[in-house]
Amino acid sequence: MKKLLTIAIPTYNRAELLNKQLTWLSQAIKGFESECEILVSDNCSTDHTQSIISKWQSILSNITFKSNKNPENIGVMRNIIYCLGAATTKYVWTIGDDDPIQERAVAYVINKIQQNEDLSLLFLNFSGRNKITGEPVHPPKIVGNRWFDVDSEDDKGDGKAIFEYCFAKSVGAVIFLTATVYRTDLVKRALQIWPTASNNWISLAYLAGYCAANGKVIVTKDIYLECIVGVSYWQKEPQSALLMQYKHLPEVILKLQENGYSKQFYCRMMLNNFKEVNLKVFLGALRRWPVSAIKTVAPFLALTSIAALELIPIREFKMAELQEIPTQEVRKYD
């Protein structure tokens, strides 16, 4: 019988953190050994990561435990995508080697995917904490420390609409790797459609959106894990903020529109992104890398201008529709 869930851990030079995560997993997976497989993908570590993997393969000998070591460091995104592509189970849950996860999370995930055959995407709600200060962190549009402020545990909502809401509220939430369980065939199909997704640091939003558009979505009300803010791989790249705001996010929005999302959603998200970009990021990049900055921002401005022009007829059409609705019907929209 085909197993239900691959729990994959991409890692690089963090042997002790990997050891801690596998310690958690060895307890959390008890009772579900026949439903799960474990995959660790080592991105050519130079520390004792391989000895940690060997140790836990021996300890967890009653579970299918696969390992991969890349012949060279292929980058974080490519290592993550390797994990997604290597899964042979119905669902794949790729987790960070340093993210604190509650022990009950594995049981919850297994039970939900057993109960919902048409489930295509599961978001585990999480809290945020600043690595340096230890203070709680939440996105600007979210009240409280629960990063998804919607829940769809009953699995009855429109998957596409739920994703659109979550994406508009917090890009960071939908790209948090450890919070996301994908249906494997859908995420593999999404990667076939966009074979260069690994070059985009926000492409996990596209993968989630593609899955959401092709099945049912669950967003948990309860919190099952914690996101440690300030340690993301892309934050180490000097041009990361410029690329993410002006190039990567628009690319993802376009890919979503090409794969099932409406033109109106595309236009609205492009304009929202334009409103929220930090001009200081562009000005700082312009001083340091003038040619690169201009080449990055110019297409973004062109796409945003087109989106603004295309959204005007949509608004006019909706107003015309509204004027034709009898007064008593209009009250429904109040």
C-alpha cells in the first residue's frame, strides 16, 4: 500500500539542529510509522551531518528513511525542490531543520489527509518570534500572533478563494515551508509547468496557489509550530529585498494568473505589491548597483502600469452591473 506522507528535511551544515529535529520526529511519528517515510537531503554539508543521518537511520529502522547528499551545494531552493520532487507518497511535508514543531502536528496532518481524499493543500497555523529579541512577530495586516487569521478546518471553503485571502494578507505566511503540506502529484505538476521556479525565492507561494486551485484547502485554527524570524536564507543575499519586491513576487503573481487565477486577482495583487514596496530598497540598490537596479525595476513598473489600466474596465463593468440590480438586491452587498 502506498504511504500517505513524506516528511522531508533539507539541510546544510547544521548537524546539531538536524539531530534535534530528528529527535522530535522520532517521538511525533510514533504510531504512524506505516503511513510515513522520512527523507533528509544534505546539500553537501562539510560538518558531521552524514553521521547524524546514519545514526537516525539506525535508530528509526522500522520506518522508511531515505537520504540524499548532493554532490555540490545546489542552493536552498533547489534542495527544497529536490525534496518535493523525490517524494513518492500521496502528500509531502518539507520542514526546516530548525523550526520548532509541536509533537501533535504529525498526528493532526495524518488524520486530516486520511479524512479528506480531495485535500490538495494544508496550511498549519503558526506563531512568529524574533530570533534576536525573542519578541512575538506578526505580519502588519494580522492582529495577534496567529499568522493565518482564517481557518477552514471543515474543508468546505473554496480553495482558490482561501489561498487568495491568505496570499493577500501575508506573503510570508504562504511561503513558510514548514507550515505547508502539498499533495505530491499537484506540486510536481506545478514544478513541471514552471521548471525554473527554483530561481525565485517566493515560488513556494506559486506551488501552494497551484495546489489550492486544484482541490480543497485546510487552514488550521490552532497553532502547531513556530517561525523564527530573521534567519531566512534569502536575507543573506545583498540584493534580496530588491529582487523579492520588484521581480520575484510579480513573477509569482503572473504564474498564478496563468494557472487558474483571475485577471482581476492578478491586477489587484500587482497594485497591492506596488503600494507596499519600499522605495528605500530601490534607492539603496540604485546607489550600489545602478544598472542592475534599473533592469530589475523597469519591467515591474511596466507590468504595474498595465495592471492598473486593465483594472479600470473591470471596475467600470462591475459598477454597470450593480446599477442594473434592483434596490432590494443591492442591500445584500452592504
